[in-house]
Amino acid sequence: MTLLTDLGFQWDRSAVPQDVATHSIKRVTFRFHRMLPEFVWDASVLEGNPFTFPEVKTLLDGVTVGGRKISDQEQVLNLAESSKYLLALVRDQRFSLDKTTFCDLHRIVARNEALEWGMFRGEGEETRYTPDIGLGEFGRHTPLPTLPGAPELNRVFAVGTRALNEQISNPFERGCAFFLFGALQQFFFDGNKRTSRFMMNGVLMSNGIDAISVPAQRAAEFNEKMVRFYLSKDATEMMAFLVECHPGE
């Protein structure tokens, strides 16, 4: 079996650095905690959320921001709560690249936003609707169909995570690959990229590697490269982009 078969995409593995700086888990989680407002704001901008960075900081300090939609506010608060939950998992050495962790994070990330949250498409009440991703002038990316009980999604997830754990020893590469795996396969009705980036950062921090945040000012570039990834199923460009976004200290 190949990574293309197991994950649904491939990349030039020689282009991924093997010598990413590692630190203690205490150090990388401290940095993540200290940078939490930036991480939350960056993630919200990728979702088209209009909250400014000062407004995000104000909201995280427990003060409401006037003139903003309740849904936008809740998205920011969900991102903050998800970040804190991930921090606790990593600090307590309870993070795992598995379905339970993935769904637990999604339950917070997409609460009151996705059609259903905390379960794969088809495992809840909705068993027919299959969401797709708009690619602008290039059409749409349609993932595996939603089926009762999500048998194929569960199979793909099991095969993919096994491949990641057994075939990719470099935790930086494994974490980035999981993000793209989750983004491509669309295991949930919504919130796939956000939740998959949390999983990526869980892998990184659990291995003493600083978390990655896609800077808000690079949101357009991120979206353009993701469109090309969905079309080509070649992750080389996105892997290089994530390397550039890594603080590399």
C-alpha cells in the first residue's frame, strides 16, 4: 500500500525537513498558551470571521464586543475553548492521534455551527447529506458520501491513521499530513480544517515541536494553495507552506 492509497494524496517527502527543533512539552505548551489570542484570531480569519485581533483579545478577557453577530462570537469562543482543551490533553500526555480525540475536539470547535458535531458524517441523525467544498472557478470538491453509520469514513480514517503512525516516523511530517488528510476526506459536516489543524498541533506539541498557526495575513495564500491541493491531490506545496508557517525556533 502507498500513502496515496491510504490517505488519498501524496507529496515529495524529501522536501519536508527532518531536523525541526524540539523542546520540552512544558516549553511548547507554554508558548501555545502565551500565543493563544494570536492562534485564535488567525484561525478565525481563515474562516472569514470579521473579529479583529483587539476584539478577539477583548472577548477572551471575558468582555463582550458590541456590533458583532452572536455566531461570529461563538466561533471565536469555540476556538479558544478548543485550544485550551488541546493544551490540557498535551500537558497531561493524553493526546492521541485517534478518532476519540478527533471527535472530542470537533465537538467543541463546531458546536452550534456544523449540522452535527462530535461524530463522523452519518453517525448521527443526518445520514444522507454530503457537503462539498467550493473551489471557485474550478468547481467543487466532493468527498466520500454520507452513509448511515459512516462505514467507509471509519474505514478510511482507520487506514489513514495507521499509515501515518506506521509509515511516517517524523512527527512534524505526520502532523502536517494529518491536517491535510482531515481536510481532504471531510469526516465532519463542517469544521474539518479547524479540527484537523488542532490534531496537527497535538501531534507536534506532544513531540516537543512548536505548534503551527497560519498567519491571518496569509489567509488568501492558504486558500489558493488548498484549492490546488484538492484538485491535484499533491500535498508538496501545502507541506512547504506549513513549514514556512512554523516558527522554527
